[in-house]
Amino acid sequence: MKATAPREPATSPATPGPHGAPPAFDVEAVRAQIPALHQEVHGKPLVYLDSAATSLKPRCVIDAVERVYARDCANVHRGVHALSERATAAFEGARHKVRRLLGAADSREVVFTRGTTEAINLVAWSFLRPRLRAGDEVLVTELEHHANIVPWQLVCAEVGARVVPAPIDDRGVLDVAALGRLLGPRTKLVALAHTSNALGTVNPVAEVAALARAAGVPVLVDGAQAVPHGPVDVQALGCDFFAFSAHKVYGPTGVGVLWGKLAHLEAMGPWQGGGDMIRTVSFEGSTWNDPPHRFEAGTPNIAGVIGLGAAIDWLLGLDLAGARAHEQALLARATDALSRVPGLRIVGTAPGKASVVGFVLEGVHPHDLATILDHEGVAVRAGHHCAQPVMRRFGVPATARASFALYNTLDEVDALLRAIERARALFA
Ligand code: PLP
């Protein structure tokens, strides 16, 4: 059945504070809304420093997902009964909320996917593949997540094109001049992370997009790590595509977004076939629905999308400038304290970083370190962070990574440091 076109809701979801001012940022008030924070691990209070892998969820998101299954449990776009209408309204309402979050011009530019990974694959196959010829190039950077490397390798392998990385320096800063020199007539797409998950580097996306635009090359931005530390404005960035995942921005897993300029989406063929993405079907041939539904074949993750809508309401109701300043204070405290630990090296020291700190400790494998920290209640990630080329660039097989969200506290930074001291003592 044909999906309905999204319509703008009349309401603005963010609740204003007194006298219309935004509510002040208050970390304890935020923490009170996140149930998973309030537990013990191995008999110690949980210190969750793995939000770059996935963020913990506020109660309102959990409730929104529960409400779908407990009350508004119906398929979307295909029922005239009350439950389906409620589910469809909430589902399409979430699309408008994403449009607002990203500063996009039109809700039809918002495609729901399973996540950042699927959004990038969609662009690889639907947008790039038909335009790609032997000898062409996709320009990425050395600091990309595998999700922004491998999909391009797959399409390039089909035609004899190749993926070319622009270099970063020893701090993890992108060499924009070198990227500019790599941009050429063979370049069919520039694909870069807004924020690196392994290093915390925030790339100068608007500058890169301007360079690419001047060369007539479209730009995809992997925004998986940027949206949680927002704000993001896709129009100000000047990119063509932008991808992010709900689960990293306080929403549910299994949902993400591809934002694409409407002209691109309208020119793109479908990626997957099935229900909702068609206008007509016959055995002689089928015709396609308009964007965004053209790219949303089959029953979507309805509860996940509605949960993402709730996460956006929640986020936009906070004092985001205050939250960002708080995250930067956490980063500064952690960077300062970790820099003083003998034998510890921080991997990724770009100025203006997001609140992500990768590090290695002499004589202790990152996995062993993360296991010891876990026994102290401190959750960090250890490994290559799906960024093996970055690890290679810095000459390490893996790092331990502490990533801070707006619900973390300065005391938790201190707990991380105490746990690292304990690990050092064990290995001394
Ligand atoms: N890009 C970056 C920078 C990431 O950090 C991640 C996840 O860690 C991804 C892409 C992939 O996101 P997902 O697994 O949600 O599709």
C-alpha cells in the first residue's frame, strides 16, 4: 500500500522553562531520568564511560517504546483503524523531529534506516553505484569508522574504482590541504566522519564540503558521533548526505537516519524492494514511491523510530549549550588527569575534540585494562573501535576508550583515574 506523505505537526515539543527561557542544564536532574545509571556492577556503583558505543536511555524513551507495544501497536501507513492512525502519526511525527534536529529543509529528506551503517550502504548502492566507473575514486579520511570505508570498497570493487584516504597528522587532525589535492576529476564522492569515534577529532566538515562543492563532488557526512554532541545543521554544513544512529543519541537501537538533499533522493533508484516503497506493482513492472518512502521497504522499526522521536524531544528540551560545556569540562578533567599517569599515552589530541579519550597504558593490554576497570564498576571500551586504519596510523593494535556523555559527572572521571591507578598497581 502506498505510504502517505509526511505533514508538519503543529506543536513544538521542547518544554520551555520559566518565562520561556530554556531549562537550565543540571546533570543530577538528567541522571535521575536515566534508569540504567543507577545500578551496581561487581558490587561497585556503575560508572558508564562507553557512550560512544551506545548511550544509556532516558525513561521517556523507554516509556515511548513501551507505549507503542502496550497501546498503539499497529503497522504504519496501511491501516485506517485508530491504532494504525496513532502509530502512523507518531512515526511521521518522529520524521519531523529529525528534520528539526538536523536543521533540514524538508521532512521528505529524512529516511529511516537501521542505523548509520545502513544509511551509508544505502548511499553506496543507490546513489554512488550507478555513477561509478572504472578508475573513479571515493575520497575518505584516515580516521573513518569501518562503516564509512567498507561500503565504498564494496561498490568500488564492482567496477574497478578505489577508496582513497586523506591523511591525518599525529594529533589526529585532518590535513585539509592534502584532501584538497586528492580531490580531482576521478573523485565521485567525499565521505568523512564529522567526529571520530576512536580519536574524538571533530573534522572541519563545512570547509571540506566547500572544497568538494567547488570541485562538483558530493559529500556524505558520517554523523554518528556528532549528533550526540550537537548541534548539527546539515544546511550550514553544506553536505549532500548525513547519517546517524538513534542509539548513540539516547534513542533505541536498530534505528538510524539518512538525510539527503531532496534532489538527490528523487534522482536515486530504490535500494531494497517490497511494501511501502512502490507506487504500482504489476508483473510487467513496478513504479516507485516518492522519497523518503522509496527507501523504506517493508515494515520499519516503528517503536524504534517513535523512541527516537522521544529522544529528540528530550534532548532538545535540555540546555544543550550547558550540556556541551559540561561534556567539555569532563573531557578537560580526564585529559589533564590521564596525561599525568606515568606510562599512559592518549591517542588523539586534536584541538576542539569531542568528549572521547582513547589511550594506551604501557605494559597493559587495553582488553586487560578494560577488564580491570570493569571490576571497579567502570565501563570503558577496548579494541580497535571498528577503526583499524586509525589504529595502524598510530602504531597500536587497540586502545582503551572512555567516552563521556552529558549524564556523566566529574566524580566519575575521578573514579576512572582511581581504577587506572589500581590497574597500574596490579601490573607494577
Ligand atoms: N560511524 C561512526 C563514527 C561510529 O562511531 C559508528 C558506531 O560506532 C558507526 C559509524 C556505525 O554506527 P551503527 O553501528 O549504529 O550503524
